[in-house]
Amino acid sequence: MNKIATRAIAIIAAVGSMVSLAACGSDTASNANVPTPKESDGSVTVNFWHSMSGTNGQVLDKMINEFNAQNKGKITVKGLYQGKYDEAITKYKSAVQSQSTPTLMQIYDIGSRFMMDSGTITPMQNFIDKDKYDTSDLQPNVAGYYTVNGKLYSMPFNTSMPVLYYNKTLFEKAGLDPNKAPETLDEVRAAAEKLSEKNGGPAQYGFNAAVYGWYLEQEIAASGEQYCGPDNGRGKDRVSKFNFDNDAAVTFMKWWKDMVDSGVSGNTGSDTTAAINAFETGNIGITIESTADLAGVMDAAKQKGFEVGVGNYPKIKKNNSGPIIGGGSLWISNVKHSDEEQQAAWQFVKFLSDPKRQAEWHTGTGYFPTSKKALEEPADAQWRQQYPQFDVAVKQLQNTKLTPATQGCSAGVMPQARKGVEKAVEQIFEGTDPKKALSDQVKALQTDLDDYNNSLSQK
């Protein structure tokens, strides 16, 4: 077994018992010495593992077929669905151990650091530098998430952000302005109080959201504070501690708990689908969710007879920054993959990143276009004019200043951290003091983080 696989397996052993989402890793610097792949010469097959199903999967399949038709006899991409993000990342771990990874892999946002550390990938920056590929068209806030110490490790693909969804029909009935979304947590609270009612039938809550650790990450970033240190792992030093018990986090959790305790917020638990379904019944005034769900929510609302409004993600203070992106990106694996295979994968990555393809992806799925020029494509501009709700999300992204805070935390045990936050939220709803619940999880995760970092030095 080669050195890369040995190091990767050491990380799997170190973190594998924590949660099912744990993953592999080794020193990021090991990727820097990987030779830049040569040009492909001949028919090459690229196995592409992804997590796009339903409508998203259909749009992706159409793009794969188009690429294959253009490259007949040269490159064949095989799109292979691997289940949801957590299932796919677990399968990648297993493939590392058997040295049977796909050439191209889609990984969700918080799996990024382990991919960087794993020694199993060729950084996208290698291909960019060799081709002198122009990255100026990439949305800077999107590329920034997958950049560490000035190097872009993966190509952004399916990008989303959380936004505020609200039922404009209920707003109007409650005497609220249906064309003005709440901008702060205090404004959400004031609106929720007017929207909440119990009339003998299903309870109408002013607010509801899933117990999802992603939301706490947003408030911390918007407040300019860092989820982990130093520098959210965005500089030369690795993450050595978590900070998600800071003032912004505690303020947000006190607000959320008070909303639930006072009966103006529902509590549908940690299932994000359940939270979206609750909003789609028409009995919830306001929710927060990913932009990736917007198309489906609008379709459901139309069937139920109400109109959906979209606003920026609500902040503690109105002048706070914007939130962090989510979604996933594309990684090229070097585990027993020839230079020709990797170069073929790169050609497909460039195809997917083209403005025309990104406009097609945006209008077909609701995910952000990673290309700035995609927004200038006639089909995209016309689509946003028809559905202005999507334009709110685009402007929120563009207006967010790129800082270490808004880049998000780049830690190898980020999946565990998010689960830890969700455990803390549930404890808070059950009566534990917010500061204590969050601090307890920070302390509990320190061992996981130390184990991960220590495993990187194993040879």
C-alpha cells in the first residue's frame, strides 16, 4: 500500500469512531508535489461520483451527455449517483482504503478540509496554473470557501446560501407589509408574534426552522466572529480550537429558545425536510433554508394557494455582513489515476464551469451560478426577471464581503462540529443554558480535533 493511502487510512482510524461523516486526511503540503497532469491523448473514461438526484440529477445527466457527445472518442464521463452527501463521503473513504476512488468526486462544503488533507487529490490550482485558466469569472465568495492560503483546491459547482422564506399571503392577513422581509432577528420576532395563532385547527406558527448546525455558522460569520481558530483555518496554521460558544452564537441561541418557549416558533426537530414541509403547508409564516430548496417551495406554495417571498438571511444587527455559502464542489483524485485521466476530468470540470453551463445549472436547479458571466446569459436574466425571489439570493451573495469569517471554518472535523452544535441546540430547547451547552460541545470536540491533527503527522 502506498504512502498516500497509508496516511489517509491513519486519519480514518483517528476519526472514524466519532460519527459516520468522519473522513480521511494527511498533510496538505503532500498535494503540492503532485506533478501537473499532461494533456490527454486518446479515449479516457472518467468516473464521476455525485450526490445529485431528482431534478438536479436530470439536469446534470443532460450536461454529462452533452459533454460526451462533444468529446466522442476522446473522453467519456460516467455519472454515478452515490447517495446523499454523507453517504458519498463515506463511500469515498472506503474507496481510499481499496485504492478505487473515482477520478472526479463531488463533496459537500464541510468535507472540504479532509479532502485537502487526504493526499488523495490534485489541487485544482495545479490545473489552473498550467492552463493559465482565468479564474476572474468565478464568484469570489464562492471560490473563497474552497481556497486556503491562496490555493484553490476544488472547483465550486453546486453552491447555495441560506435565505429567509416568508408567506406573503399570511403577512398580508396579519397586517404586515408583504413586500418587506424582516432583516434582523428582532424584526423576525416582531413579525412572528403577529403571525402566530391557534384557532382550533393546526397551529399557525410565526416562525419555524430545522435544528441545523449550519444556521449557527451563519450568525457567527455575519457578526464578523470566527467559528474556529486561528483565522477559521484559512491561513497557514491548522484549526486548533472551536469558538462557536462566542457572543454571537449565544445571542442567536437565546433568541431562538425564547421564540420556541413563547410559542411563536414551532420545533420540527433536526430534519430539514420536515421543516420545509411544514412551511409548505401554509401554516408557517417565516422559515430559513437553503436557496437550493426555493424552486420546490415555490411550486408547493402555488399548489397550496399562497405566495412565497424571499429576504436576506436575518442578522443580529442590520449592518452585519452576509452569511456563508453551502453546497458542494468538484475534486480530482490522484489515487491510481493517470495523468491522462486527471486531465480528462479537468476538461469536464471546465465544461461545467462555463458561463452557459452555469446559467443552465442555475435555471434548472436553483443553485447559484459559480460564474459571474452566467448571470449575463439571456436565459438566466429572463428567468430571474420572471422569478425575482432568486435574484434576492444572488444579490445577497454578491454583497457579502469576503473575509476569514465569511469564508467559514476549514476544519477536518467540521462534520462532527456541526453535529455537536445540533446536540447543543436540542439541549438548549430542553432547558440547558445556551452558553453552557455550546461550551460543553466546544470542549468535547477538542479531543476529536486533536486526534485529527495528530494523525496528520503519521507516516
